[in-house]
Amino acid sequence: MPVNQTLASFSDTAFVTAFFIYLLALIVSLFHYIKVSGVIDARRERERLVEEESGQELVSVGAGSGADVATAGGDTATGGGVRSDAAAALPDADSLHERERRADRIGGMAQSLVWLGIIIHVATIVLRGLSAGRFPFGNLYEYILVVTGFAMIAAAIVFQRREWRVMWPWVLTPMLALLFYGGTELYAEAAPVVPALQSYWFPIHVSTVSIGGAIGIVSGIASLLYLLRMWQPKGRERGFFGAVVRPLPSAKVLDGVAYKTAIVTLPIFGLGVVLGAIWAEAAWGRFWGWDPKETVSFITWILYAAYLHARATAGWRDAKAAWINVLALATMIFNLFFINIVISGLHSYAGLN
């Protein structure tokens, strides 16, 4: 079937548009991140000053008697006045609430931009498929388009909760890096797929693996942020990295996001591996041949299973389990790039038309 160059051109234009909308969403989400950090700083500083004032007043009330009490009381009034001035220099509760509302509105803008980017991202994929008259999984450029698209959809659904939108910069940055690399170094013109991919198993297997892998990326990023939060506990952040991590949710929330998304990743990704084995039997006469991509995909699935098992095992529910999930993410990325591009195997055509 000849390629429709008009639709292929529209797909390329939509790709560039989606990329820049995501970039704008990243800028807005960073602004939101900074605003949230400022609100947290102001709130904590005000609480600290109020606690110091309360402590000073308690000490003054219990100190001495008679003239001593009067003297102490006078000193307290002076000291209390100084501290009250310091506290008054900070925003009051209403001002803090208003600043928080403004930050939430900016977070909502970022969320809206992300959804707009997703719509155009999906249009990029659909137009690419229509231009070639096939499912758009024929080369590594298209595969990255699909994986990042599913990952963005999964993240947008998870981050519907207002307090979780501060995680967007941590997701958008790697997604933009993947799209940039895919659209520059791995770009391929729309064309028919090689004969090995001309099978009804092709869209079934690749779409299932893509969905599982995309959700796994969100899970892995959440585990990375969980490890950062464990290193810089909420309310006790220190230094430069503490300032960077400050707006993030608590370690418990981040661990919950990683765990719940991994629960979805395991069966979907595993089903994709099984469907690939069924397709291999139909195409090559065997279910499993320890091809590099098959092997690394299986290892990735084992790592997700190991993470969920460790997460449910006493003594492993902390950083140990999270590191397994991060390793699964690293293995998936290794499989996506190194195995497809560098290693020669039966799946080497994934990087070519």
C-alpha cells in the first residue's frame, strides 16, 4: 500500500506541536513547583516562630515571683514584641491560603496543557498509522511515540489529585528527552513494515507490551522519587537537594503510587511477553528462543514480580524494594535502546522500517 505523504506530514507537524506543548507544560509545572515550595517555606517558618513565641511565654510565666516576675514579664513583652514583629513579617494564614490557591491554579494549568499535549500526541500516532495503512509500531521512532503516549496518559490519570501534580516536572523531563531523541536520532519516514511484522499478532503483542512498559515507567519514576524523599524526609530537608525535593509528597504517598502502578504493570507486561511467545511459535516455530529482547523482557518482568514480592515482605518494604523497581526501570530502558539498536537478534528490525 502506498504511503499517504499528506497524512505523514500532518503526523510530523503534530509531533512537533505536541513536543512544544509538553515543553510549555514543563515550564508551567516548574513554576508551580517553585510556588508550592515557597508556600511550604513560609508556612514552616511561621509555625516555627509561633512555637518559639509560645515556648518563650511559658518560660516567662513560670520564672521567679514578685519583682522578679515583673522584670521577667517586662523582658518577655519586649522579646515577645520582637518575635511578633518577625512573625508579622510573614504572610498570615489567609495570605498563605491565597498563595496556595494561586499555586493550585498554576498546577491546574499545567495539567490542562498536559492533556492538550496528550490529545495531539495521540493524533500524531493515529495519523502516522493512517499514512502507512498499518498500526504505528513499525520502527523504534513509532514505538517511542506509543510508549511515551501511554506513559503520559497513565501519569495524567494518576496525577488528577491536586497534591500529586508537583510530580509533573519529574515525569515530563524524561518524556521530553525520549521524544527529542526519538524525533531526531531515531526518526524514520513512514513506510510499510517488514514482512516479519505483517501479522495480526503484531498490534496485539506490541500494544500490550507498550501499555505495560509505559505504566512501569511511571512506577519506576515514583520509586526514584520515593528514594529521594527517604533521603530527605518531609519536614527535615537539608541543603540543596532538600530544597529540590521539598514540594514532593511524603514517602508514603510516593511509595503508594509506585506500588499501585506496579500492580497494574506486572500482569499487562507479562501478558505482552506471553503474546509475544505465541506469535513467535506462529512465526518461527518455537515459543521461546532466548533471543536478547525476549530474555531482557523476561528479566524485566521478573524484576517487577520481585519488587511486588519484596514490597509485601516484612523487612523489605523500604528502600530495598524501591531499588528493585528502579532496576526494573533501568532494564526496560536498556531493552528499549541498547537491545534494539546495538545487539543483533531476531528483533533487530524494531529500529528499522
